Amino acid sequence: MEQPNQNFDREQERQMLEEILEHTRKTKNYMKWQLIITVALVVIPLLAAMFIIPFAFKSLSQVYGTSGILMQ
């Protein structure tokens, strides 16, 4: 009498564990894409700005004929 009930419980547990595994994989994939998008939209533009801003200041100083834009 205990045996069928026990098998049913194990089948339910197995099914629940499969669902948990599926949700865990989906969450991991979501977090991976969130990291990729964050890097693409935040980190890369910041790194690009580190190279673009000095070049822009140099170009502007040549246009206005000063050694520094901020110093007037």
C-alpha cells in the first residue's frame, strides 16, 4: 500500500526537479544576456569616451589656437 504512493511522490519530485532545472537554465541565460547588454551599452561607450574626448580637445584647441580650451 505504501509503494504506489511512494512512486507517485518520486515521480512528482522528478517532475518538479526538471522544472526547477529548466527555470534555472532560463534564468542563467537571461542573466548572461543582461551582462552582455550592460557591457555593450555602458562599458564600451565609457572606454570609447576615454579615447575620443582627448582627441576632441586636441582638435578644438587647434581650431581655436589655444594650448588648452579650459584655460582662458
